[in-house]
Amino acid sequence: MLEISNLQVKVAGKEILKGIDLSIKPGEVHAVMGPNGSGKTTLAQVLAGRVTYEVTGGSVQFEGKNLLAMRPEDRAREGVFMAFQYPVEIPGVSNAYFLKAALNAIRKYRGLDEIDAMDFMALVQDKAKLLALDETFMKRGLNEGFSGGEKKKNEIFQMAVLEPKLCILDETDSGLDIDAMRLVANGINTMRSPKRAMLVVTHYQRLLDYVVPDFVHVLVDGRFVKSGGADLARNLETHGYGWILEEVPRPQAARP
Amino acid sequence: MALDAKQTYVAEFASAEAELHGPAWLRELRKAAIGRFEALGFPTQKHEDWKYTNLAPLLRTPFKPAILGRPDGVVSERLEPFTFGILKTTRLVFVNGRYAPRLSYLRPLPEGARIVALADILRQEPEGLESHLARCSRYQDDSFVALNTAFFLDGAYVEIPKNTVVEEPIHLLFVSTSKDLPIAAHPRNLIRLGAGSQATIIETYAGWAPDVTFTNAVTEVSAGPASVLDHYKMQRESENAFHVGTMTIHQDRDSSVTCHSMSLGGALARSSVHTLFRAEGGSLVLNGLFMTSGTQQADNYTRIDHAAPACTSVELYRGILDGRSRGVFNGNVYVRKDAQKTVARQTNKNLLLSKEAFVDSTPGLEILADDVKCNHASTIGQLDENAVFYLRSRGIDEEAARHILTYAFATDVVNQVKVAPIRIKLDQLILSRLPKGAGLGESL
């Protein structure tokens, strides 16, 4: 589904990703873990199409198409969804309006009619239950005045309504209390399916206790330095990132 | 140039004076006003209240007084876009400042309430308004008010008696049209709310391109003790129109006034709101929106005079500017020495949609009392690119994302509109101003 080869990315002139290779098949859940500043969020954002990230090398294929050549909206329409680490507050646009506009834009791209108002209501009510969101939620401004937990729940709620093929979760667990964590994890797990893939970017093991990954990749200084199964995440939780940094010596900087 | 224009208006007054009917006191008033206009001249950018707007385009157009204009031929169907759909309203229509009974629609009113043409009242009760007209809006220090006072033919007279509630909104629709000559109209409105009365009044100013028109309107409001006024001004003049509108409100004890000022049309539009708290306990909300594109200019001037204690004013103006348009927010709040316990909040927020658009924002507070709560704020910014990306990342195309965010910027102002059909209309007007905004469909 997703083929990343030798992806290199600069942000504000600084090299952040230094050659990432990753292959994700339908049905798989991959976790990317790493210390702060390792490039985790950059990886998520560049896949979603943030323009401030400059791709300097490598390629990304999504279902055989060149993902990096697509506009952000077309990536979404093709089935890529990123849950933001910091969802944006947009007063004046209701959650309902926003979600309907998004859903219809995606449907139109796929040659489907706009969703009927009643069907839309039924759909969102169904998905809202999953995340225990109350009824007033849809009428409120998009993320306006939401707590950190509510914002993250809203991301997963949007994901549940839009039903993407590839879910990228950028630090979705940060700032969640245990109740919100369980709801969010349950929402994510409900969406696991043989046809859908997930890329879970996180600093902590916490979320991975609930959303158990098939593969774990450790990102250090813009490179994957280790990959393994779910055990690897637990190891990192117990022992921190230190042992990996020792085990995998950093490449020497080229001397003039 | 300003001198030529001034002399032209003075000369036109001399030739039109005989036809400007009215009781003797009014003729004297007109004479005094044109005299004052001649002394004041048109304001220039050296004038503090006009420093951001160049009136040259208005002054170099040779407008003829409406009294010299030919019959207009406006038919009811052409007014349809300026009405409010299903909303039941008493509607007075004025064409080039003259009452048009065949286009107007009168609905039953509570006993004693009068919503009529000002010229009719002046004819029927010649002495009745002497102590009311030109009391709030002073021609002595404002050139455009002076011109209006000298030249007005007609306008609306609204009188709501004590403790009377007029449930249905009152729509005063002023259309300007010109065939061969550019026409200047000077509508004059007088609104008197008795103690404990309540009304909703909409003033719409509109016209059709390519007519070149100048509307110089004056509205005087006297809000009696504990009266409640919900006032809307919808400025929807055509792209070739010049508009100067001055509204003056005097508020008595415990009165509550909400003024919505929507400035959407016109080549050059100046909207002034002057309010005076003359007794304690009054409250005022000024809720403004100006949207400009192309080479439009929208100048918004407000003056809130806290001359009495324990009054509250909340002002929020938002500007959305595109193209090479210019906008002005010039807000002035005065808190006089004895106006203790004043609460005044003034906010102006502006959104620039193009690099060539420009806005001058000068909120101002002058406080002479010491026990008050006052603040003001002003912002000028562009669309938040993080928000644009957020919407795009969910499948919404970039153009639609920008439209949604632009519309969202106006919702604070729109949400203050209490009457649903007016709110829906305003929604439509805002969306229609966005290049492909109509496609956004329903309310956000």
C-alpha cells in the first residue's frame, strides 16, 4: 500500500529525514518510535503533504501512485489520513459542516453523490458513540475551546467517519488521560481491518499497549536504526532509547 | 477641486430651494444648514475623522439633486434581491430619496405606532417635528449632515409609543438609480422610540450597476427610557455608487440599542455611527462588518460618547478585504468625567485576502472618569495557513478551504443577528462575495 524509499526531507534548510525506507501492506499496523527531534512528526507531516517540508530525495508510492506529487487534498481523497498532533482550532466552522464538506469532497473525487443529510446524521451519530462524544459536539466550532483530549478524540472521530485506507497517527497519545486513551485506542482498534493500514507515530509505549503494532521501527536522527515486533516497543519503554543509541553507533560526520 | 464641488452644491441649493417644500421652520433650517455647509466645505484628509479616505472621486462627479431627476421606472420585481424572503415586514421604499408608495407594503401596526414618510408628516403636522428633527444629528459640525439637512426630500418617520412593542421588523429600503445624469439623494430618517417600547428596524441601501449614484443618508434615533432597538444597516449599493451614511443615536436611561452595520457595496462608502448615552444604565452593541474587493473603499467611523454613568458599550467590527480595496476602522470612545462605572469594549479585526488590500485601523479610547472598565483591541492578519492545511488534509480543496475560513472570520458578527431571515440573507451575501462561495451552500 505504502512504499517509502530513501526519503530525505529538509525543514528550513536543515536535513531532518536522511533516507527512510518503509513498506506497509494492507492490514498492517506499523509503529514509529523515537526520541524527541528524531524526525517522527516530519515523517507524518510530509506524508500528509505539508508544504513547509522540502523533499530532497527518495520517493513515496501510495497504491502505486506518486504520493509526493499529489496536493494534500488529493492525498486525503486517495485515502490518506493524518491525525494531527496539534489539531487546529477553527472558530466559526462547525464540526458538522467541516466533516460534511470533507466527506463530500472525498465522495465527489471517487465519483459518488453527495451524502444525504439524514444518512450523514446517522453516520456521525454512530461514530460519535464510539468515542463517547455528546450531541452538542457537532454544532460546536471545529476544535474551538476543546481540551487536548477532546481534540484527539475529534481526530479519531474524523478518521472513523472518513474511513481512510492509510491512517497516520501523529503522537495521538500525547496529552491524553487514561479514560480518553482507552476511548481513542478503542476507536483506532475498531478501525483495524485487513484492508486498512496504520502508521502510529509515538514517543511512548502507552498507546501501543492498547493498539498492538505488527511492526515497530525506531527512528533516531532521521534514520530507522532498528525494527522489530511489538516486543521492541516494550523494551524501549523499560530501558529507554539509550541502549539503542549505544548499540547503533551514529555515523561519523564527514570531515573536510 | 473641493472648492468647485462645494460651490456647485451651494448653487444647486439656490436653484432647488423653491421646490424643497416644508414648513417655515424647516426652510430656515435648510438655509442655515447650507450656510454651515458652505462654511465647512467638504472634509479633507487633514480632517482627523477623514484622514484615511480621499473624497476626490466623489467630488469630481457632477451629481444632480434628486429633485431634478426624471421619474425612475423602478418596478417591484427589481427590489426582490433586497428583501428578506419569508420575513414579514412593513416595508417603506424610497427611490432616490423619495417615498414610493406603490412599492411599499404596510402591515398592521400596534395602536399609535407610525411608520410613514417623513414628508407626509411634515405636510400633515407642520409644527409637530420642529423640536425633534435635527436634534440628534447636528449639521453644525458635519458637512454631509449639513448637505442632507439642506437637500432632503423625504425619508422614514418611525414613532413607537410608550410601552409598545412592534414585533415585525420594519424595513426601510432606499434604492438609488440614475439614467442619464448622476443623481444625488439625501434620505432623512427620524426614529423615535417611546419609553419602554421595542422595535427592529432594517435600513437597506441598494442600487444597480452601472448607475452612478450618490446617497447621503442621515438617520436620527432617539431611544427613550428602557426602550429596545435592534437596528440593521445593509449597505448594498452598486459598484459605481457613492454612499455616505450618518446615524446618530441618543440613548435615554436604561435603553438598549444594538446596531448592526454591514457595509458590502459601493465604490466608496462611509458609514458613521455616533451614539450618546445621555442618562445612566444604557447599553449599546455596535456590530459591524465590511467586505471589500476590487478597488472599493469602505470607511467606518464610530463615536460612542459615554456622557452618563453606568452605561455599557460593546463594539466589534470585522473587515474582510480583497483585491486592491481599502478599508478604514476609526473608532472613538469617549468616557466623560462623570461617567463612572462605564464599561466599554472595542474590537476591530481585519482579514486581508490579498497583498494589495489595505486597512487602517485606529481604535481609540479617551477616558476622563477613573472608575471604568475599558479596553480596545485591533488586529490585521491573513488566513492561518495551518488552518488551510488542516482543511486540505481532510480532502477539502484549497480554494474552498480559503472560502470556508474567510466566511468563518465573519461568523462572530453574523451570529449576533437575532432575526433568522436577516441572518440567512447576510450569510448568502457574504458567501456570494467569495469568488466561488455560493458553492459552500448551507450555513457553516
